[in-house]
Amino acid sequence: TVYVKELDRNYLEYKQMMREFSDASQVKRTTMMTRLMQLVREMCVKGIHSTKRDLFYADVKLFEKQTNSDNILEELSVMFGCTRQSLMVTASEKGVVVGRIQFDDDDDVIDCTKMGRSGKNIPSYIDRVSNIRSDFERPAEFILLVEKDAAFQRLAEDRFYNTYPCIIITGKGEADLATRMFLRRVKEALQIPILGLFDSDAHGLKILSVYMQGSEAQAHDAANLATPDIKWLGVRPSDLDKYNIPADCRLDLTPHDVAFAESLLQKPYIMNRPKWVEELKTMLFQKEKAEIQAFTSKGFQFLTETYLPRKLREGDWV
């Protein structure tokens, strides 16, 4: 993959690959590819969807293990120049949304202010979603992208979106395809800023960057998956002292954490953001990390009543 600075995205470099039935060393792989193409065509003709797990079990004797069928599916996406969902393959519903947003899910009208603490599952087949809007007396002013489900539930239970008109989205950890596509569609429809709330560690920042630049594994579909210009609201390494997070709520960086943070400092999309570099260097200097839940040590509602309101009031994001 290659990072394109002007577009702030990862893209797949041009590469040509050929498989031949007559090549004995490629017979197995070629057979798996043609079988998967047959299964995808069958789903397209019937207008039905399947999961990657279902595809594997459709011919488990041939594929042997799911990583084989998964990898070939990605190759088909690249070969046809389309998304995995265009091949009628979806993932399990993982991401959740709540707040001042409405959209149509097929024939159902969804109002995410009425979804309670749990929120609305983001449909795994994103083409079901249409007519995204925020038709409220106080429409959403920003999107709050949250890494962890625990923080999402605190925000939802406290009805944070009523005090500060917003839309709250989480992928519950690693960024899945449906959540990334949904986030991009909401951004395009409403044209409001996105603020990211992630753990104060290198892995949290990596997940944030996947939402922004796309993953290296999905670089061929960055145009549909990436949502540039997400602001890093927190939790930033500099916040730990600023908000007096107790020492016993901070975690020491492991050798793996240090190596991973140092590797991020070499990534062009990080180097392109001097303030992100500064925060990573602060983390390495302090040799500490912290989760969003560290704020609970200062009160269960410190996140929603003190930390985020102050951040928004001061415009403290990078």
C-alpha cells in the first residue's frame, strides 16, 4: 500500500497477478477462486447475502480453512474493483449508533434518539441505509466516534446527545467495514465534524487512523471506507496530567507498546500531523497509557459532565 498525502488515504499500488489452470502449483488456489466466484454469482442472481463464515462452509472440504476463502474473497474484490458488500458478502452486525440521527433501513424509519442505552445496530449490509438526516429542533452539530462500547453506553445512558446535540457511533474496538462505511455516509450526508474518543495508547490511535486513512488490508477500497479529517479529541497522553488521572489508573507501557508507538511515528499519515507526533512522544516519555474508563476514578459521570464538556468548550482537539 501507499499513502497519498493529498487525499490523506492509503491506496493499493498497481500490481498484476496471474493464475493458470495449466500450472500444477496453482491448481488448488485457482480451483478455490473459481468455486468462490460460482458462489458469489449464485448469490447475486438470487439477490441474497451471506457471511464469510457461510461461504467457507459452502465447500469446507475444498477451502480447508476459513483464511483461504477470506483471502480469495479479498482478491476477488480487487480483481472486480468493487467492495466486498457488492459481492453480497456481509459481516455480523457489530457497530452501534445513537443520538440525533434518523435514516431509513429498507422500509423502516429509524430514529436513534429512541434506541435507549444500547443504541441501534449498524446494518451489516449498508446499502439498506438511505435518507440519512437529522430533522430535530436541535440537529446534530458533530459526530462523536467512540472506540469502546463501555464509554458508548455511558454516553448513551446519560443522554449526552441531548445536552450536546450530536451523533454517537462506536465500532466496539477494531473498526469493522460496516461501521466505517456508515460513518462515511453520515459525514457525506450531514457535513458535520467528527471527533474521536479513543484510549490513550498507540493501539487506540491506530484504530482512529484506520477510520481516517483506511487499513492496509482494505487499501483497494479506501475511497468507500476512509473518512478523512477526523479530529482526535481524546484521550490524549497530555490529558493524563491535565485532568489529574491518578497514578493507579495509568498503565505502564509494555515493550510491545513502545515498539508499536515507535513504528507509528514512522508512518507518513502520523508524520503528516505534528501534534499527533507530539502526543506520541509524550506517551513514550511518560511511559504510560490509559483507557477511557480511567476517568471513572473521578466519578461515574466525570466523562460526560466534566471531561467532554470542557474539551468541547475549549475546542481542545488536534
